[in-house]
Amino acid sequence: MTQPLAAPLTLGAHHVGLAVPDLDTARDFFRDGLGFELVAEKPDYPAAFLSDGTTLITLWQVEDPDTARPFDRRRNVGLHHLALAVADHDALAAVHERVKAYPGTAIEFAPGPMGPGASASHMICAIPGGIRIEFATPFA
């Protein structure tokens, strides 16, 4: 057994990479739906790189969307969902309003507490293409 470290060796997420069935649709959701900035594209890959100023999202087009299997959170090992932080409850409400009106999204559940008596609230949706995204307020 190794000795525990005094401090973590990492500094948080550098970026999150997502394989998507439709690159343009996913890119537009992050850019137009959430206000991320498109920082680069690699058309020959194809990939798009977007940032909200804190988190970098890399999107890759799957090779054959018609044969790609969607993630099943109960049967597959892998990314269950991506959780993005929002400033507060008002920001969460604004994200909910924006996302529920965005074409191709499905709200899994609307904003609410993370658990009984929790100070933090969250919501989860599936973005166009089916990837689950959570939006969460900080814990007080």
C-alpha cells in the first residue's frame, strides 16, 4: 500500500472530450445554446474545440453515426455525464429555460436540490445527440 499524498498531483480537468453523432449540431448547442466560444476546429479529423472560459470541451464526430451505439449508463463503463458549474440558483434557472427551448434537447429533470436539505441544486438534460449534461450550483 502506498502512502497518501499531502496534496493532489492534479489541478482539475484540462478538457473533456466527447464523441458525438453530429459534430455541427453538438458544436452549435455549446456555442449557440450555452454561449461557449469556438476556439478551434479540425475539419479533417473532424473535431471542434469550445470553451466557456473555464472548461474546454473537445467534440469529435464518430466515424459512422448510423452504426454508433448510444451510451447506456446502466450497462456501459464510461462517461456517465458531464457536470458543468453555474454561479447560483438564478443562473441554473436561466440555463434551464435556455436549454429546454433548444431544439433536440430533452430535460431529464428540472432544477431542484441535489438531495434532501442540500444547498446545491442541479438539473440534467440530454443534448442533441444524446449526451447527458448536468448543470449544478455550488454547495454553500
